[in-house]
Amino acid sequence: MATETIVRVGQRGTIVVPAEIRRRWGIRKDTRLILREEDDRLVLVPIASLTDTLAGAAKGCFGNTTSEVQEWLDREREDP
């Protein structure tokens, strides 16, 4: 579903993305966006940070509970 929101371009060429849209798309301070020209329109696309992209990638690899992860860390810290 396409939605439209009117924004104003400021004196220095800045635009303000409304808070509701920022929350919905996870746009925060320093979020980078791609500004793409598509025929007769401009499209803003958020670039996911590396941290956001990798979040959860190792979930369960070192245990599923705090104590399991701590046990793994303790084993890793032991002298060989």
C-alpha cells in the first residue's frame, strides 16, 4: 500500500522525515539513506547498518541461556 506524506525542503536542502515514518522504518540519527531517481520521482531507501544486519546471526551458537553462554565463555578462557 503506497502512502504519501507532504514534507518541506529547508533552506539548506534538508527535509524532515515525520516521526511516525522514522519509527516504522527504523530511521534514527545518522541512518544513511539512498536517494534514487526513478523516472519522474525521488525514492529514499534506508541502508541497514552492519550491526542491524548481523543482529541475531549467532543466536544459539554459544548457548540459549545466560548460564549456557557463561559456561561456554568459562571453557574458552581455560588454559589449553
